[in-house]
Amino acid sequence: MLSATRCLYKAATERVVTMVGLKQEPNAKEILEKLYQETLEKVKILPEKSVYRQNVEKITNYRWKVVKESETVEAIEERVGAGLVEELIEQAKNELQLIPKFKEWKLWEGDAEKIKINILD
């Protein structure tokens, strides 16, 4: 997973970001809006009873609302609280890749008592 090494804010108008593996995205707000719209549409391939779908919809709807209501990327980052906008973009792209896997795995059909979960430390 890529992570930010630091985020500095210079003056009130200039945003300077130093990232490991990611470059600053000047159109982050627009990209996030499109990714969140796509995610909400794509997750509909899963049954409504799927807990994964329910959680993706809740998180994505919240983040999409924040992006639409926020004037700056700093405001988005602060309200979402899950990293820099560049990281949010990566998270959204990863979610889009994961949705078809959940359809393939059909975890909602499994017996919750028999599903083994391995937790990594």
C-alpha cells in the first residue's frame, strides 16, 4: 500500500504534497466524483443483502457527499479522514477492482458459521 510521507500546506492558497509513489492530482475533486459515481453504479451487481455492498454504498455515498459539498481538497481530506485526496483516489480505484471479485466469490451465499477468517497482524 502506498502512503504519504508528509503533507504540508504553504500559505492559504498553495498546497504542497510530498508522497511516496503518488503524485499530486490537480483534478482530484472531479476524479473522485466520477469514481464514486462509478462505484455506486458498479456495486449494484451484488445482491442488496450483501453486507459488503451495503457498506460500500454507505461509505461511498458519504464520501461523494463530502466531495460535492467541499470547496477545497483540504476540506475533503479533513472531513473524510482517510488520507490525502490522492490516496482516496487510489482507494476508490481499488474498490472498483474488488467489486467484481466479490461477485465471483458470492460470499453472501456462505454459512457465516463456517467462514474462516484469518486476521493478519
